[in-house]
Amino acid sequence: MNLPDHGANPKILYKRLGMEAPEKILDFSENVHPFGPPEFIADSWPSFQDLIRFYPDPDGEPFRSAAAEFHEVEPDCVITGNGAAEIFTWLARRYRGKRVVLIEPAFSEYRKTLEAEGAEVVAVQLTEENGWRLQLDEVVLALKGCAAVYICNPHNPTGLLLEQHVLVSIAEECRNAGCELVLDEAFIDFAGEEFSLIPLLETFPHVIIVRSMTKMYAIPGLRMGYAIGEPEVLKQLKQGAAHWNVNAISAQVGARCLGQQTYRKRVMEAAGVERESMTRFLEEKGCTATDSAVNFLSFRLPADKAPDAFFNEMLEKGIVLRHTKSFQGMDGNWFRIGMKAAVQMQQLREAMTRWLRDN
């Protein structure tokens, strides 16, 4: 099956499979929460109209300074991108023709952008047998001769969280090996800033941290991301980027989003409630679920159930799950689901209950 490498855009998935999309679709394949963007965006939208009459700031201001203030770093320690995905294209260019360690399964853009630049990918494979948990010794063995290691924390697609002391050990091993550590913290908001490595960056100048605004603030259409690290490294990264790569509306919205403390707390709490409820349901039905700390989780059906049949029948009912055929080591036997509103999660559980009973 020639399935898309990403979640979201379910109509593309139906088209690839030659299926007619139902009129009503519940999309659990993407990880944007169900509450919508912060209210100030709709309330302030008329005031944003004047911004389109002028060129945006080339450094993504005021978003860049707001991100620096939020993380208590200097502005020259931050660069802004048209989504975190753009920043990964800059990173791939940095590692052109070099060896890079990836922790698989992984976000497909890591490998795609690296291989487009002729990088040699060295995979460290997580496995179901050890609960998809990263083993430090395996990372250390892979470091020799590598320019960088990419780690996603919390991990996509499992949602597993690495404790800060584990990341510190990895950062130290990378420093000893003369290797950079690229840390993707796209989902760290859902676990808590206390798990971020940003406060320790002065100790580890070889670490580059990539952040996304998409998931926590439900603004995937605005494409907002940023990286934090050593100023000279960031300057090198952004060389060759489009001069106005972040538009003026996105920069304004991003800056104000970072001040939405009450909003973030509400989103984190709701995601936690739905994740725990879904985990209990899956375990009761004999499924295996990952020990996620964020707004999504991955699960495997009982051994006697056919994953392809399940996936297709859910699609026929308008329920779109994230397949794992593009996640190395999961190979379509697992599914990832983003946490949605309580009523939508209940609809998913009811559909799964009927399928598991009848198949």
C-alpha cells in the first residue's frame, strides 16, 4: 500500500487506498488537540489585517524574542522557522554527506531530509520487546564517526518520555564522541517544561533543540517552529533560508501564544484524562498500549486480530487511525491515535468494541 508518511489530510489517505471518503470523518491520525487555537486569535483577527500590508521581520519578531523570554535565553540563541519541518531541512543540510544516528521508529522527515542531502543514516532500533525504551549503550555504540544524533523526546510515535538525567548522559556521550545532539521537543509541552533540556544548554553547546507550536496551540496551518542552541551554530543553520521565512501573522500569533498559561494547563490536563481512559480501555480489550506521557499513544491489537482488516474497516466507518507502515519496527502492526474530545474518544471505543467482538 502506498500510504502517506504523515497523519492528517485523511482525504489523501482515502484516495491512495481507492476508497470513497465518508461524509463524516473522525481523524485520530494527527496529534493536534481538539480545543482549537487560543481564543485571542479569533478575537484579534481583524487587527492582524494590517500586518499583511508590510514585509515581516526577517528574524521572525516578535515571536523570536517571546520564545527567548519564555525559555529564559538570549534572543540570539533562538531561530524561527516555517514549522519545525523547515528547521529539519536546515539540519539535514548541515549534515550533508555525513553519518547521522536516528532512533527508529522516528518521524519520517528526519530520514527523508537527511537522505535528500546524501547523509548516511545509522539506525538504533527500538523494539516492542523492551517496551520501545531507548538503551543508552546502543546509542553509545552507534556514535563513532557520526556528526549528529537525532532524538525525539517525548518520542513519536510511542509518546514515551526520557527523563532529563538520561538525556544528560546521552549529551555527555555525544560530547565525548565529538557529535552533535539534535533534540526534537515537539511534544514536550504535554509532559512539562521540567523535562526539557533547554535550561542545561550552556553546559551542552553541542545540543540543538527543535520546538513546534503546532500541537500545543492547535495552529498547524500557521507553520510555527523554532530552534534553541549556540548562536553561531544557529547562524550557520539558517544560512540559505528564505529571507522572510516566517510570515507576519504567524510571528504575532506565536508570540502571544507563549503567554497562554491557563490555556496550556487546560490542554495538558484534558489530554492526560483522555490518554489514561484510552489506555485502560485498550488494556481491558487485550491490546498492548505504549506508556505515553503526551496527547497520543500507540497500540497493538490482540495477537489473533488482523491489523490491516481493522485499519480498513475503521476507515469505512469514517475513523482514521495513524498507520505505522512508515514507522520502522512497527511495520503496520501498531496504530497511533491522537487524543480528541471526550465524545470522539467514546465513539472510537465503541467502534473498536464492536470490531473486536465481531472479528
